Amino acid sequence: MQAYGEYINCYYKSRKVIDRRKEKIRAMAIAQGKPPPSGKIIKKMLSQKKEHFEKRKDKFFMIDRFPENSERFPLSYADFLAYHSGISL
């Protein structure tokens, strides 16, 4: 869980990573023929941490590829926050 905590910590605190995530959101909108979202909308999208946690957890622990891993890594968002109380998500 410590490695995952460091991964999430980097993902939420690294300016370079955050800027790349913002650009990806803009690019996805443009690719769909939509205008790029405003900074306020992007900020709201990036603040949806619990939903993002579930998606990232499935990829990090390869649950998306090996569903049986969900039994090996029964980590909830609340468990994660409790374990990493020093990490501000």
C-alpha cells in the first residue's frame, strides 16, 4: 500500500503531472469536437478524487486485467485515507 500511496501522492501533487492531466482533458474535448472546458470545469474534474482513486486502483493493482486481484487487494478509499493520513488527497 505504501507504493500505491506514493504513486497517488505524486499524481496529485506533481505540477508537471497535473499540467499533463489538464492538457489531456482539453485534448479529449477537442478530439470529440467539443470546445475545451473552462479552468473551473477542469478543476472540478480533477477534484473528483474518490472516483479517480477507484479507476487508478484498478489499473495499479491490475484488477482491470486480473479480476481476482480485487480479492488480493481489497482496498477502499476510506482505508487508503486512514493508512496514509499524512498524504493530503
